[in-house]
Amino acid sequence: AFFAYLLDCVIKAGIAEGLDKDNAHLMAEQTMLGTASLLMHENMNPAQLIKVVSSAKGTTSAGLEVLEGSAIDRILADTIRAAARRSKELSKST
């Protein structure tokens, strides 16, 4: 659900930038699928993949600059922490 939520955000952002709904879906889904495929089949870790696909002053670098300047790492950590905490609560109640 977490990755689907992020994918939905990317799709909505693509639409806001002028892509039609179908192309926004296709591009976002194919990007997610391609990323997962590279990570799994090329035995890469995320940092390696980021380095490979980011060219200096390119579009990916511009986007990464925004991500790196944001609190997204904290937000995702809080998300995982909340799910883990709830999992522990549920396991104690059974």
C-alpha cells in the first residue's frame, strides 16, 4: 500500500504537469516496474541505481535535489515505525 500511495502521488503530479491520465499512469507504473526490475535482476542497491540513472544537471538530479532537501526520509521512517508498532500491538492481542 505504501508504494501504491507513492505511485498515486507521482501519477497525480504527472497529470498536474500536463500529462493525460493514461500516459501519467503508464509512465509512473513503467518507471516503478523498471526500477524494481533493475534492482532485482542487476543485483543493484538503490544508491547504485540512483548514481547510474542520474546525470549531472539532468532531470533526475533536479528531482533528487527536492527529495534530499525534504523530510521524506523522516516521513517514510515514521510510516514504517507506525506499521511496525501496530503489528506488535496486534501480535500481543492474539
